[in-house]
Amino acid sequence: MFQNNYAKLSLFSNQKHEMSVMNDELKVNPMEIINQYYPVGSKVHFILVKHSEQVRDKALSVAKKHPELNLDTQFITEAAMLHDIGIFYCEAPRIHCHGTHQYIEHGYMGADLLRTFNLPKHALVCERHTGVGLSLEMIEISKLPLPQRDMIPLSLEEQVICYADKFYSKTQLDEAHPIDRIRKYLGRYGENEVRKFDEWHTQFE
């Protein structure tokens, strides 16, 4: 079943992981990684895959709508499917996760997991997708249980996936959030968060 002890990651750090590396068009098979940590047929597997597909499809729609951005659609496809890989470490009963960590930790913990697969760029998407990104200042002021560093999406691909993620919830899989609802939610954390989302909305829609 799940590896609920984050310390177990150290056991993987010096091991080679097998994944589908076929050619330049298919670099990573996200489902092979997901299926190692989420039992196929379980409720949490369904929730994670469904949500990740929604985020992937929204992000790819941005890429299709804006060819001038020259987005890496293969990377978006892979990274969007893996952005929430760390949720099994966390205690989140509503989505059938029964780990020992706070939910806000799932980003960087998933990132550390992907680094053991030698996927550093995919890992950055994991740790930078919370809200519209978390600055070191925000982490320190709020005393969040996170590493002391900026976790803000920088590349366009990171930003597009973070933006797409705001439209979908793992507890409400059958609907996309309207813009007003997203802005209201982000507004709880400050006007800068709403402003960043609005900038993305203007750029990507």
C-alpha cells in the first residue's frame, strides 16, 4: 500500500528507477509512477488520475490556444499528470489519503519523490503549484511547515499548469470552478495572489 513515512524516500535516493523512455516524443510514462504509489482501482487512484487529467487538458488547451507561447506540450502532459503525486503522504480523508503530513506539504514532498526518479523539472511543477506559488516571505510569515525557499512557478509551463490547477478540485471532480470563485478563494491569502491569477487569465485565455 502507501508509503506513509516520508523518511523512506532516502531508501530510493541511490536506486535506479525504471520508467518508459522510448524516444524523444515519449520521455516519461506518468501512469507507471502513479501506479507504484496509488493502487489501481482504489478511490484515491481514481481521484488523482481524474484531477490530473483535468489539469492536463486545461493546460494543453492553453498551449493550443496560444501557439506564440511555444509551450512544451510533452512536458506539460507529463508534469500535469504528476503534479499531485505527493498527496498520499498527507492526511486528507476526503480524498482517501491517510498519511501523516499536512496537506500543504504534498507539493514539496511530491517534488522530492520525483527527484528520486531523476525528474528535476517535473519536481519543480510539484513544489510550485500551490496557490499561485509560495514565496519565502509567505512561508516564514505564516510559519508553514515547508522548506525555507521560494516556491513560485517561473517557467511558462510551470505557470500554465499552476493556472490550470486552480480550476479543479479533487473533492468536486464533476465541475470546473468559475473565475469568481477562484478569485474569492485566492483573495483569502492576499491581493497579490488575485492579481497574479488575473494576469495569468489575461495571458492564457
